Amino acid sequence: MISDRNKALGGIIPAFYACYDSHGEISTSGVQELTQHLIKKGIDGVYVCGSSGECIYQNVSERKLVLENVVKAAGGKITIIAHVACNNTRDSIELAKHAEGLGVDAIAAIPPIYFRLPEYAIAEYWNSISAAAPNTNFMIYNIPQLAGTALTVNLFQEMRKNSRVRALKNSSMPVQDIQLFKDAGGKDFPVFNGSDEQFIGGIAMGADGGIGGTYAIMPELFLKMWEVLRDGDMLAAQEIQFEVNKIIATLINCHGNLYAAMKEVLKIRVGLELGSVRPPLTPLTQEDLVQVKRCAEMIDGAIKRYCPE
């Protein structure tokens, strides 16, 4: 199955979490259950094997296994974007070929990390990955605070020469970067907001939707913000955004890693067993469980207020 290169990319797309069993190995049942849970919530797609998927701590075989089970569970019902970047071109190409073989809607990649590469080398890296999946859309992922390299307008324009480059996920902190990339890409080029705490700001700057790490624990709230923003009700969206930001602030105050906390929230709220996180990411402490339970209660309360059935 080949992805539809003319398919519009947009909407609310949760970043998919790493799912482990009690031994810390990939839980295929957890992957499928999380996929099905998100589909039932009405999300537009999933972003697989990115930061939230702990991709840098998984090997190529594990990442293939995760994507295969997302695709199997999704059954063509939602958009699937596979993040395929590794810190070397060879493995990234292998994952790109595998993703295209599964018929995903797009592949995505951050720039290589650790070594500071010139822009022409980053472009060559991205273009090599894209060439390995010639029938699949390519999404640039700009997250300079983690990758150590910021996407510039010049590099973006160079990448636009590749006709497969069809979208951008922007997680840089200056929300005006979305406007810059929308101007450079043109009105029909999808740009996604990547900072959850700035969701409504990103949409106001022209983003075509959002891809975020906290969406999966409270999809109802992001879907509601997306709905009221499209209806032109900025004040209603602002009220929900402030509540979301309080929840995120509470989560990041845990001793354990944010992803561990979010998976525990899903366990509390909907009974999903997705395991913890891989070292060197830190697991939750006993004291964290009180904080996480409070977050789950905050989410339930916000959904009751803003998303009545």
C-alpha cells in the first residue's frame, strides 16, 4: 500500500508513547491498545517513534515492531506519521523503507544530533532518508532545544526543492517561527505546532494542527481547543489552554521522567498498562504517585467542565 501524497495533513495528532511489558521489552498488546484507545477518542492521527516514543533508546528492530503494530491496530482509520530518524543515515534509511512498505502517510525526521553539521550535510541526510521512501510524504521535525540544531529559513527553502517534503512539525519555543515557516512554505504547506503549552498560540500563528506529547493523556482537551478555535472562540480556547498548562506543570514537577508520569496517568484514567520508561530515563518514585493521581483528577475535572457529553 502506497500513501496518498495528496492527502491533507492536519488536525490533532498525539505523539505515541513507548509501550513496555514488565521486563522492559516492547509490549505489542500495549501498542495496539493505545492505538485503539486514541482512535476511539477521535484523534486525527498518531506520530510514532518520536521523542515521546523514546526512539533514541530503541533499536531498529524494536522501532519496526512498534510501527507494525500501530498500523495493524489502526486499520487505515487514522493518519500515521512514522519518525524514522536515527543518529546515522544507514539506519534511518532502513526505517524509511520499512515505513513506506507499511503504507504510512508520512515519514518524519529530526536532524542528526551530537555532531554539529553544516546545513548542506543536514539537507543531504534528510534527502537520503526521503529518497529511500520515494512514494511517501516527508515531514521535517524542528526541535532545536533537544536536537541542538535549529531549522533556518534557508535550510527549509533548500528542503522545499524536494517535492516529497510536504509538512513540518515545529517545536521551537518562539511561536512566531510557525509564521516564518508558513510564509516560506506557502499557505498549502502544513505546519504543525509542537509545543503543547503554546497550542493556541501556534494555531493563531497559522499552524494547521498540532502534534504533541501530552495529547494522549487528555485528547479531549486538545480536540476541544481545536474545535473552538476553528469556531473563532479564542477566549474559550484560552481557558482550556491555561488548564492544560497547569496539568503539564504539575506533571513535570515529578521526580520521575515526564513520559513515565504520563503513562501512569493513562493507567489511572483508562486502565492502560504501558510500563515505565527505559534507562537512563528515570522511573517514578512512590512520592510521584500522589502527584500523578492529582494530575489524573485535574484532567478528569477539566474534561467534565469543557467537554460535556
